[in-house]
Amino acid sequence: MTTEKTKGKASVLHKAVYQSNPIIQARKDFDVMGMRVFLLGLCGLNPHFSDKDKYYDEDFNRLFIPTSKLVELFGGNTKYLAELKKACAKLFDAIVELNCEHGGFKLMRIFEELDYMPKEGLYLQFSQKMRPYILDLFQTSGYTRINVEYLFKLSSPYAVRLLELLLQYQNIKEYKEMLQIQRTLTVKELRFALNVPENAYADRMNNFRKYVLDVPIKEINSKTPYIVRYDVKKKGRNVLAFEFVMDTYNVPLEEVDKPRFSNDAIDLLCAIGFTERVARAIYAKCANTEDCFSRINRAQAILSRNKRPIKNKLGFLRRAIEGNWQVGPAKAQWAKTSTDADQAVKLAEDSMTPIGQILDKTLSVLKVQRPKVATGTPAGKESESSPSPRPIKIGKKQIPYSLAKNLINCIRKNELMHLVKEYLADFDTTIEKFTAICEKNGL
């Protein structure tokens, strides 16, 4: 993206975009195409964050996106260009609605200009009314930074808006240390921010949860490094709010913060309290410097979330870093009835338990053994480790039918998604591919 018309390929999707918190919480009447055009416009801005800034846009520039770049950004499919006029027309008429004090509201148009020339590209310019909210950010009460690459992977407007709302809390110190974001939103707040019509799902909260929350959350969990789950807050039978938790421990470090030298990691280990000799031994267990930093972050998050007193904290951290422990989910929900199931839940809640142990214990509760990788097994024949006569074949490997059934149920219920991802990684497949294979096999 450029100011006016220039050549050159910009890595737009690797940029971060900024919005003021009032805009994050506002009602925006966007479909997917409109949301992407809005994000592309934000990518072309250089906001003014504070009085100390030396380089920023003094005014909204007229931005230009070449047609070739549009095709690339919309997945290489030219059919989107045919829909661009319709999307831009709707976007040009769209308004942002902000809640004000004492029941007041504020309505603003977003764009002053949206022009598309097929042989050139898309020209756009924001309305001056949007200045305090996306350009002069120092004038508003806080702003949110978001990686536009993750938003572009999402096809649901609800998924995009929900991710924005959760990321608004990403800089709270407590949540950064826990590698986790928590936020409670009432049904009314969700309807407003996600632009859900007032009469939609008015009498069917199950459908509201399914289409407004569950389906978008599955997309976030499968297409981004974030893992989202929620609990329901009720008063009697009435649903009042939803308590969201989003794990961020899979999110890579930002480019500006990425460590490049082994000394960086060793210095950090020494700052934590390890001797240089021990720090070098720990570093030797890691794949590279970035991996070492990620392990340190996770280990510190696990330590901060552990409820039991730890006498030897350095020993605990060393085991967690060298063992590459993962941050466990809040609870296991594959089995809930037996005493063994309660033990599995307790094990999963123990955040210092490695993921492999949680998975193995959970599978044992289900009376299903973790299968050995079966390669080259003729179709229709049962492998020794498969408790079912109909194993699900993934490439040259197989998953027992009963285990595949439990996995796909977890995916559909948005439960234990991190464990499911970890397990499917052993089979070199993704949640989307695994779901398609299960559907072909009648699951």
C-alpha cells in the first residue's frame, strides 16, 4: 500500500494496525469484504501516538492499492474484484456507532472516498471525523495493536470482531505474564460490538452461542495462534454474560522483539537466577534462541499460574524449560462422570503437567490407548493398537475410530483445542483436514 500511486510490493499482511479502544468497542456494520478494505486502509496510516513522536501522518493521505495487490490480498481469486464495487458501496454508506455517556450515541461515516479503476487499483481516503480514533490516537483513551495477518485469515465478521475485543486487553500486565487474556462481555455488549441484529436469536440463546460464538471461535482456534474458550454466566435460566479466556502462548514474538543472538537468551536466564554454566546447559536443550525465549515465557507463565507453593523455583523453571512444558487448558472435558475422570480434570488443571501426560491420562479415562503410528496397514485390517475395526486413515497413518470420534467431538464443541492440535500434529494434519476426513468417514 502506498500514498498515491507507486510501484513496489509491500508486505501489508505483516504489518500491525491500530485502532482506538472506543472504535474497537463500537458497532461497525461490516461484512468480510468491507472489514478487509477497512483494515487495508489502516495499514496505510502512520498514526500519531504521543507528543514525543517525530514521524506521523499530519493528515489522512489518499491511499492507493494496486489491482494486483488486491488480488494477492484476497487469496489470489479474481472473483472478489467482481464483488468489490458492491462491498465498497456498502462500506461507503456504513457508519460507526459509539456509545456515549447517559445513553447517548455518536454516528460517523468512515470513508470520504472509495474509487476503483480496474487497470489501476483502489483509491481510498478516510473521513476527517475518524481522525481521533485511527490517526490522532494520543487524543483517545487508549488504543489496540493487532496483527492484520491474523484478521485476514478469518472469514467470519463475528470472528474478526471477537478477536479484536479480546486483544483490547492484551497489554494488561497480569494477562501478559500469564500468556492469557480474560474478558467478560454481557449479551448486550456482544450484540452491539458484533453487530448482531436485536431480533436475531432473541428467544434462542443456544443458536446465539452456536452461530455468534462457537462457529467463529472454532475459526479463530484453527486459523490463528490464539486459543479461545468461554464460560456462561447465568442468573437462574437467563444468560447474562460470557467469560472469555484466550491463550496467547502460541503467538510468536513480534519482529522487533525477536532475539537474534544466543547471548540474549543466556543473559535472560542469568537474570532469572541461573549461573552461566547452567544457563548454557539449558540453552543447549533448545532449538535456537527464539525457541529458548518462548520456553522461558511459557515456563514463567506456568510458574505464575501454579497454585501450589514451589520451594525450588529455579529447579521448577529449569525442568519446565528443558522439558518444553506447555501451558495446560483450564479443564479436561472429554470425560466427566467417573472418579478417573475427576483425576483427569485435576491433572489438566495442574498447569505444570506437560501436555503429553494430560492427553495420555485423558485417553486412559476414555479407555482408549494412545495409538502407535501404524504405517502401511492394508485397508480394512485392524492394527494392534486400534480398538476399533474401522480406523481413520490419515495419509499412511491411522487413528482408532473411537479416538477419532472423541477428537472430532472436542473440535465441534470447541473443547481442549490445544490438545487436539498437539495430537494431530503427530499425524502431520490440521484440524480442518482432520474434520473433512472424519466427515467422509461418517463422523
